[in-house]
Amino acid sequence: MHNLRPLKRATTLLLLLAAAAQASTGPQLAAAAAKQVGVTRIYDPSYVQLRYPGGDVPKERGVCADIIVRAFRDIGVDLQRELHEDMRANFRAYPRMWGLAAPDANIDHRRVPNLMMFFERRGKTTRAAFARGDIVAWRLPGGLYHIGIVDDPPYVVHNIGRGAQREDILFLYPIIGHYRW
């Protein structure tokens, strides 16, 4: 029985460290997203040949997913690389909406359904109350997908056509995904 005490202490310590890491990651993601407001001014869904890893479209342009990718990159996570590697290993697990036969590191991380699947596969789905740094996906009228990062609920940083904006839109559209890194 005495041999279990160190194991219990180690487990408790790991749980506390994990909680502390999430507590700092959320505000970091929200701050990284907020830094894009006024910088990313143009909505541009163009297909672009990107450097890999670490590729990006010019900072003044992008789509809603670019807000997510850039915020994650600012905290040290390259979603282009992470998602592409997961798609290479598990291509059949990802949505088949674009008629591709293989992953494409130039665009896959810029597609909301792919980001949603990546976060789900990483176990990042949550039902908790919305908090700073949470990633939220919506279904817009006409069936379009949209994604953003929660700043101070109900405010979200997103790009829905006018560049990066911080707006009160959290509950404006049907929420189809809620993730916490």
C-alpha cells in the first residue's frame, strides 16, 4: 500500500501541471488571435503554394482558418505541419469534400472541416463553458463553415469577410464545434 503513495502524488502533480498549462494556453491563443486585428485586413480564400513547414499567406490577407493557424503558430504549434502529418497517416479519417486523393500541405490546414477533425482526433472537444482561447466552429447560412478563437466570451476573433475582427458573434450562428487546446 505504501508503494502507491508516490504514484498518487505523481498523478496529482501531472494533473495540476496539465491544468496550469491549459490555463496559460487559452489566454495566449486569445492574445495571439487579437494581435491579428488590424493586420489581416483582407478576406482571401485563394489557393497559394506555401512553404512547408511554417508556410503562410501574406499577413494582410487570409480566411477564418488563418486566424487559428497564426495564433497557434504564435504559441509554438505549427498546425500546417501537425495537421498535414496527421492527414498523411490517417487520410481516410478526414472529410472528403474536395475530391483530393492525398493530403495537400498548401491548403488542408486552411479548411475548417479539416481543423475540426484534427482537434477532435486530438481529443480537444469540450462541453465546458466558453473561455478565452477556445476554438469555436459554426455553420453559417448556406451551409458554409466558419471558425474563430474566443477572446472574452461572447467576443470572438474571426475573419468572416472583412479581415480579422473582434466581435460579439459567439452565439450568432449554430455552433458545430467547441475545442480547447
